[in-house]
Amino acid sequence: MSKQIVYSCYANRTREGEQFVPVHVFSYQIAGSITFNDGKTAHVCDEGALTFIRRNHLLKFLKQPPENGEAKTISVYLEEETLRDFSLEYGYASDKQVEGPVVTMLKPDPLYKSYMQSLQPYDRLSESGNDDLLKLKLKEAILILLKVNPELKNVLFDFSEPGKIDLEAFMLKNFQFNVAIKRFAYLTGRSLATFKRDFEKIFHTSPSRWLQQKRLQEAYYLIKEKGRKTSDVYLEVGFEDLSHFSFAFKKAYGVAPSAL
């Protein structure tokens, strides 16, 4: 399918790479399950679950296929350009900025179900000549979301960027997310240069050094005190690669994580 309407299929238990959601996502779990973790709450979405994910947030994904089967998901990515065009055409606008959950579990509704079913045969949307059809299906998704969950209007049509926030509190809460430093800068409402300057004033070290140290400290605690497996912990605390994690851990603590 097109990059804005994506059908994904996984036969193995998988985790995503960079854990940053840049656009709103409307998803339907066809088979298997997916667990979203926003750092506060874990949301388990089993077969038939409908979710709405807010843009500009950090989120971890874990996809779990059913026994002897495949995890299957259809996701509609609502990019800002699409929403701005819709806003102009239909006259929708945000009245105010609203705080809310990163992940909203949508209640089942016949409109949602029929829409998601209508997407499953559309495996040719990515082919040339289907741009108008794609735009129609994206408009339909927005109209249905507004019909069934009208409170999403102030979320969908809020085009503001993240404002400047408390950098120290944000980093202490979100260090375990595996994202580039430029993402942390953006989410704290700073340019990369300002972020690095403010960071060093607060933590007296560079962001990359601090992140590695903080992640290793958390890993040590989880393995030593909680008895967690190294193979699970390294991803959870924000490392991409097991061998890199093991090397950094041994360098910091003088012992391999498996030896704990």
C-alpha cells in the first residue's frame, strides 16, 4: 500500500527502531497483538483493536504474532499536509490545545470496522495513477474519526510545534527511548545547538555520554536487582545492539551483564 496507508505483516516477535511518532496514526489490529508503551502505560492491542496515536510523542512497540501465524496491522498515517488540506476544504480548526493520552483505545464502531475492511483489498494504492483514490480514503478516515470521536478535532487540527519545556524532567523521564538527540531537542522545544548547550549546563556532560551512563545504570538495576534477562533489558533501556550494550556494560562495570 502507499506510505500513508500501510499493511504490515510480521511472523516473528519484533520491536521497532526509532521510537518517535511524527504523525497521527489510526490503526487496526487484524491478527496477533501489539503492545504500545509510552513510558507510563502499556497498552495491549489484541486482534480487532482500534487505536489512535498522537503525533510528536515517544512510544515503544512490541509486535507479537499468534501461535503459528502472523501479526497483521493496517495503519493510516495522517500527515500534517493531509490534515491542513482537509481543514481548508471542510472548515475544521482546533479551538484549543488539549492534553491527552498518547495512545487512545477506540471503542468498536460499525463505521470504523467497515472502513478498515474496505482498506484490506487496496493493495494497489501505491501504484501510479491511484493518487485520487488514496486521498479519498484518507479523507474518509478523518471524517469517520470526527464522526465517531468528535473530541479528536482539537488534536487532529492542532498544528503547533512542541513548546520549550523543562529539559531535566523530560530527559529523566524519557532517557530509555531509542531516538536521536535531535528528536529530544525537538520534543523539548529547542534547536539542536540550544539543546546541547542547555543540557551541559544542567548535567555537566554531553547528551550522548549522559544517555549511555543513564541507560547502563538502569540496565544494571534491572539485571542485578530484578533478575531480568540481558536479551530483554538492552532494548528496554534504549540500546539498539546487544554486542554494543555488552561491551559498554563491561567497560563501565568490569563484568559482562550475563555474569550478574
